[in-house]
Amino acid sequence: MLFSFVIPTYNRSHKVSRAIDSIISQPQWDLYAEIIVIDDGSTDDTELMLQKYLSKHQIKLVKHLKNKGVASAKNTGIIHAKNEYVVLLDSDDLLDKNGLIHLKNLVLQNKFDLFFCGTRILNETKLMYDPEFKGQKTYYDLLSSSVGEYLPVCKTQLMQNNLLRNLRGYESVTWLSLAKKGYKLFFDSEPIRLYDMEGTDRISNRFSGIKNSNKMRDGYALYLKEFGLDLKYVNYTEYLKINFKLFCYYLMSFSFAKSETE
């Protein structure tokens, strides 16, 4: 089979069910995919709710006894993946109708190491990426452009050898690292990922951003450490923006830590 869908979840019993349903409602999904749900130490009824799916041989549940964070949960799913490509779908996102068939055709017709499929906002037509940014792209293409939101699809063996860093909202570090090593990337213009803007713990959520400011700070710091010199050369404006964001998250993390001790 082609795909291992990795879905990390934490206290989202209703939404993870919706994510699973968006895959198993696809035509002939069981010919192409397995689904690995990682329960990252949920304290709601997630495990109970998932039982109805586990009779299907191709849907698996892996449970963390305590919450380890989304990157760790995704890595657990990646390690358990058995098929040729890993697809990283968040538990409050959906796969669009006929998205699996489109994805199958995409990977069979294009021989690349990583694919990035477009994202639109759930129940809207607004796209969260530039559909003109498409086709084969290089490391410097990624540094030069504001890439947007995508559904990542990566060869499983490559992903297992390059697990995600434990950085909140900064998977792009992994993709840039792989691009810098010369792996082949393809950006698709079709939006098959549906993004739920109502998630209360999205990075875009204001309080979540403050609460996780130390992780965001660490992400920006690592980004600049690994790619800063190249970014400064090809996209100086973005280089200045990231330095400013790093400074802001440093202040936020300091202020949040101070408030927690008072």
C-alpha cells in the first residue's frame, strides 16, 4: 500500500473522529492506506471513542501514557508506519473529498521524496498557500518564498531517518534540512487538506502562542542557526523579520515564565 496517515491527537475525541472519517469515506481507501492514531496522553474520552474504528485492520491506535507534545506524537506514528509514504494529518484537519485519489495519482506520476499538498480553510474557499508556487522546488526556493500551509507527504524511510524536531509549529526546519541535503521536493497546487480555524490550541491562537512562546523562541533560534546565513543572502527582509520575531518570543517567554512563578 502507498500511504500511512499519521494523526496525533490530544483531548480532541470529536475532531479526531472527524479526521478519520474524512479518510475512510474516500473511495477504496483501504486499498491505499493505513491510519495510525497517536493518543498523546488524552484525559477525555478519546480512547473510548476510537474503539469503534479499531475493528478495521488498517486503523491502529498507539497511546502515550503522558502528554509528550505534537512532534513526539507524530514521530511515534512515523516509527510505526509500514507503507511507502507518511502523510501527516492533524486531528482537527480533514482530507478533502477525493483527496486520496488525487494524492495517489500525484505520487505515482511524480518521483519525488517529499510532496506538499495545498490547504484551504474548512467551509471556506480561502486558500492558505500560493497555488502559483508549484512543481519541483529547491532549498533556495523555500528560503526565498513564503510557503504557506500544506499537507506534508514524505517517503517513510526518509522520515524515519529524519524524525521531527521537538519544536512547536516549526516542522519547516525538518523540510528545509531535507531540501538542503538535496532531497527532491514537489509542491502541488490542489488543496486537499481542510484546515479548521476553530482549533483552540492552534499556534495562531493568541493565548496558545504566549503559553508556548519558549518553544516558538527555540524554533526561531534553531531556524536562524541552521539557515540564517543562507536566508540573509537570498531573502534579507525575511531574515530581519525572523530576528524580530525571535526577540519578541524571547520577551514573551520571559514574561510568561515570570508570571507563572508569581
